[in-house]
Amino acid sequence: MTEIQPSASTRHRLVIVGGGFGGLEAVHNLRNADMDITLIDQRNHHLFQPLLYQVATSTLATSEIAWPIRHLLRKYKNVKTLLGTIDGVDTAARTVSTADGETIPYDTLVLATGARHAYFGHDDWEPFAPGLKTLEDATTIRRRILTAFEKAEREPDPAKRAEYLTFVMIGGGPTGVEVAGTIADLARDTLKGDFRVIDPASARVVLIEGGPRVLPAFSEDMSAYAKQALEKLGVTVHLGNPVTECHTDGVEFGGQSLRAQTIIWAAGVQASPAAKWLNVPADRVGRVVVNADLTAPGYPEIFVIGDTATVANGGKGTVPGIAPAAKQQGVHIAKTIKARLVGDQSPRPFVYHHDGDLATIGKRAAVTDFGWIKLKGYIAWWLWGLAHIYFLIGLRNRLAVALSWLWISVSGARSARLITQKDAAEEANTP
Amino acid sequence: MTEIQPSASTRHRLVIVGGGFGGLEAVHNLRNADMDITLIDQRNHHLFQPLLYQVATSTLATSEIAWPIRHLLRKYKNVKTLLGTIDGVDTAARTVSTADGETIPYDTLVLATGARHAYFGHDDWEPFAPGLKTLEDATTIRRRILTAFEKAEREPDPAKRAEYLTFVMIGGGPTGVEVAGTIADLARDTLKGDFRVIDPASARVVLIEGGPRVLPAFSEDMSAYAKQALEKLGVTVHLGNPVTECHTDGVEFGGQSLRAQTIIWAAGVQASPAAKWLNVPADRVGRVVVNADLTAPGYPEIFVIGDTATVANGGKGTVPGIAPAAKQQGVHIAKTIKARLVGDQSPRPFVYHHDGDLATIGKRAAVTDFGWIKLKGYIAWWLWGLAHIYFLIGLRNRLAVALSWLWISVSGARSARLITQKDAAEEANTP
């Protein structure tokens, strides 16, 4: 058991766990504060999750949407970055412990540890229906999609071939809609002419949503437009029946069976175990029910933000689990922490400003809803593209992503169509 | 057991196994020939191996040096691409068999199945000293290099920390020299300022070559220059003593022990088992000893090219195992196959033209030897860069690679510094 903190320091010690949107934003806003900040993440990279589905569908390379955290923070002299997995918090001793047996002391703690996809009692579905939260998830899904076309090309049995050419998305939120639309584009456009036996355009892309409409965060007319746009791309949309079974040959829902070799899970997330570490109340998906100032109940020195927390949004439900909300929370707690450092202990409730919702459907359509204006179609798609390029960190990545998109738009080719190493689950699952 | 070939065809059936430089060049030169060509590869991508070390050292992304084979060949209407692993040849029945139990008939067969790195009786060294031949090898090595710096940052014991900061390259050929030079650049330049506890510039980079000099394919003065350039970058070069042991804590050579947590193997290759499939004579590293026309002894209908064949180079030893040689062989056999198709059975011995040798040492130096002119230093480095961009397949990748290099050259940042999923060997090997 080793202590990482230099013993000489008497400065305030802030430990931030998680280098996602919330954690990074907090660090950024505290870069000039008179304190020692330690940022801990189990990955060496910050991931631009809103574009992860583009890696899964061969549009972007992994390095176009991820950057080493320590490099992003290299100029912040009060910040130390550690690669490590946290497995507990000792709230009495005020330390966090890592899986390697280290303990790291804090005066103030920020838990911004995010969420993973979850199967809600059906964890056995994971091998058949992987989710999309990490770079590895994305390359796994990319490998499965591309391998399915390769297997179909070699398959003499037409029924089996159809199974390989059936792609099922479970979940009609932005991820499900975006993946479905992009696979449809891939099949109808990018792969055109590449095969000799199969016609990739004959692939079936199916989206299954248990609720009454896709993109439930949007207005009803936007949902209706998104469904229509998906259908125009050749995606079959099933609404109103949740999936009741996933297995090696396909899925079951609403009393019917659908045979498919590629299934992607985008139907739910589970927060990281921050509530368990702190032994505080959590909601249905494990998020800490935080106070209005984003502190954990009973622990004014512990903030919980982003996808691992839930907080009321004025009178309108709870703050949504999206990147802009996590960033606003990071900014907010940075202000609170700075105020406290100079003795200002006044309560600072978090107020969320909803800037809008964006989702793309394939290469040519999108829906955007900024409250005061709603857009759909090609203009919305361009707006979506500009917004995402704008928010990408770092000049070079903006350029590289813009170049990738421009190239795909002009040529239809996707540069990142690589089938790389199999994982263990894959080996077990595929014939 | 299924036959893939459409039964209706009476055209000449050419099967090419391997989509590397030799196999692709043969296909390209036969794209208008009146025959049915099947290209089989166990990967879906062609790999630009000369730049693989740049993926291993975080300079380039995987998709910048690899392209889907079927997409490269999509316009060649007489070519069918199959993803599959060949495990044998039935020379009597004239079929190749795949690991999935399929058999594919041929009239003419081309084996261009390449080579893997090899440990020559020390396969147990592989977990400690991975080699560099595939994209997965490259991401494994990248992960190990970057993880070593992360572990050093967290390690309180100075001796252990020094072990994490010691990088050993085994083998002084182009790969060993290029990897050593790039790791030195990474440590001294790219990672500068990213860490708080360690100084990445204090990393030891050690190159161990059993022979008397590095880059033995070059002239003695070029070898001497390369050694000097490596030393200037801070690389320690040990010559004359082969490694006698690799284990979890480091390597042994020339009676001394060197403790290191990152070891990379670039000391030897072994040809794919084509000689075993055909039951024909092979050299020391398993390459088929082919006839002057690149056919296998006793099988005029079977060609073996590239790294899996060996053939005399006029009076000067054998043709070297490099990309330009494989490409020339691909062009040569395409001519032979076309001539035979119109009844011309005259013998066509292969004549190799050596265009030159190129190797880089870090970001600012290289050695080139074109026979008529030898260059070293910065000019040679630019020449090396231009030559590689020129030979990269596809406009977009040329642009993307040029952009990556330019960015690194100007900013010192490397965009592909991602630690992605661990492999099983890694899990077992690291503490």
C-alpha cells in the first residue's frame, strides 16, 4: 500500500475520478486554482463518445475520436494524471483505493465515472448483443459487421446467408438510430461493387424499440420524421415491443423471432458503482441521487457528476445524460470548489441549460431540436457535422475528421474498414 | 465440403493465396486476363508493412496503413476476394483447402503467403518479446510502450521504475533501427511535459544486434552512420552478441543481464508453411526454394513468391525479402501466366532489379542506398518520406499520412497514442 501524494504538500488535495466530459471540464476550469489536482482514469484516453458509432461503422479511425488525457492536461502544472481503476472510497479516511491496492487521499473528491451499457437482468445477452461505450466496443462491433458480410459472401446456404446479412439494433435512442442509419449507408453505398456473390444492398437493417417511438427525447413530429428517414434508407423499424430474448441465432420480440448474426445493444445503460462506494441512495440505473449542488447526500466534500449522477432539472424531470450536461456540471462544481477555497461556503444549486438535441440518420439527414428552432433533413445534417467538428478537441482532429467525412461524402469509401483482432467472446460466439 | 467456384465456368481458374505486395501486384497485372481469379487472404486488409513500426510507436493510425483488399480489387470484374485461412494444398486434385473445410479448385496456383516473425527454437520468448508483422502486433507493442510509461509514473521503487523505462529492441535490421529511433523520439520529444513524477527523457532505449553491425543490407559506412545517428538520439547499441534469454524481467546477452519491462523482437522471420503444403524443399527459414521462373519444384502450375520463396539473385546471393522484390515477382508471374494462356510455354526466368535500400533513424535522419548514390541524414529522411507516401495506395491515405507526419514534425504531438484492449498474453505477463 503506497501513498502517491507527495507528503510535503499542504495544499488542498482534489481527486477527480474519470476523464470524460464532466471530469475534464472540471479540471480545465480549475487549472489555475491553488490546489493539487489528481485525475484518475482507467483508460489513458478521453473519448469523444458522441462519435463512437462512427468508429463502429468504419467511418472514423479510433485515433480520430480519442486523445491521451495526460497530453490534454500537460500544461496544467497543478494537475497530475494517473492511469488506474478505482474500486472504493473510504469516506471516513477520505481516500480512494485503486484495484492495485494503492490509496490516494483527498480533501475534495469528484466522481465522474460515467456509465456502461446494461442488460437489466439479462447479462447473458452481452455475447450476442454487444453494447457501444468504449473504443474496444466500437472495434468489436466494426469487426462483427464487416465479418458478417465476408461470411455471407462465402455462405452457400441462402437462409444462412440471409442471417449473416441481417443487422439488428436494439434501442431507438440516438445511438440505435445513428448506427442503423450508418449500417444502411454502408450496405447500400460503401460496399457497392465490392462483393461477387452477395449484393450488400440486400442486407436487412432492423431497429427494435420497446417504446412507442424512436428518439423519445425529441418532439413527436421529429420522431416521426426520423422513423421515415430510416425507412427511406431501407431500415425496418419495429416499435412498441421490447426484445424478450437474445441468443446465438437472433432475437425475439413481440411474439416473433428474427434470425440475425449481428445484434447491437443500445437499449440501456447502468451507472458506474459510485453509489455503492459511497453507500448512498441510487436510482433504478444506479445513479447517485445528488443534492442540488451536485454533492453526494451526507458528503459535502464529494461531488458526483455526469452519467453517474441524477439531479432534478427544475420542474422538468431530471437532467439528461448527455455530454453538454456533464460539461455544465464540471464547470459548475469547479466554481463551487474555487469559492470554497476562499472561504465562501454559500449553497450553489446547479441549473441546467438545455442547448438542444441532435441526431443523424445516415449520411444525408439529421434532426435537431434547439427549442426555439427545429430542423430536419440535409440542413440539419450539416449543422450536426459542424457542431461535432466544433466540439472535437484539438485542431488536428478537427481537420482529420473533416477530411474523413468529406472523403466519404465525395467518394462513398470508408477508410477504417479494418477487421482487427478477435476478442474471446467473439471466438466463442461465431461459427 | 463446398465448392466455391461456379460450376458453369470453363475459364482458367487462378487461385492466389495472400493479399500482400506480391499477391496484389499479380492480381493487378492480370485484371484484364480472360480467367477467373480468386484471391484468398486470412485478413480483410492489405497491410503496408514498411510503415507498421509507425503504428507500433503511435505515429500513424491503423487505418492509415491498411485497406480492405476487396475494396482495392472491386473494379476487377474477373476477381473474387475471399476471407479465409488456407491450411493445405492437394497438388494431385489441384485444390486448396481452408480451415473451415472448404476446397477451392485451381488450374494455376500462386502462394504469396508471406512470413511471420520467428524465435528459432525459443517460442517461449514470444510473450516477453512480441514481434511486429500484423496490425494486432503493432497495437500490442503500442499498448506495451505507452503502458510502461504509465506504470513508471505510478511506481515508487526507483529500480522498478527504471525497468519500466527500459525499452529493448532485439535485432538491428531496418525494423529494429526504426522502432528504436522512434521510441527515443517519443520519450525525448512527444511525451515531454506529460508526466509529473518521471522524466520520459530518462528512458533507456537499447538495441541488441547479434551480428557485427546494424543494417547489414547497407554498406559498412552507412551502418556506421546509422549506429552513430541512433546514439545521438540516446539509443544504446550493443553489437556482436545475440540474445541468449528473454524472460519476464528482461534479457540476457553476451554474459550480461538487462532488466526491462518492454522488449520487442525484430531478429528473425519464418516463412508461412507453403513448403509443407507442397512437400517441397525449403531453406533454413522455411522458404520454398523455387525454380528460376518462380514455380515450385515439380509443379509448373504453382508459383511461390515474396517472403515465402527464395530464389537466386544472379551471382549475388538470393533476392531480398522486401516489398519491391515481392512486387516485381508478382508482375513477373502475371506475364508468365498471361503468356501461357495463349499457348506460350517458353521458360521465363525472373530477374531482380534492386532499386535501393531505405531506413529511417528517428524523425530527422535516414540512410538510403540506391547503388549509384548513397545519402544519409536529413535529405535522406525527406527522400524516405516522399518514397513511402508515393508508394502508399490511394489518394486519401497519402494525404492522411502526409498530414500526420507534418503535424508530428511541426508539433511533436503524436495523435495515435491510444492504449486499447489487452490481449491474453499481456494479461498473463504484466504485473
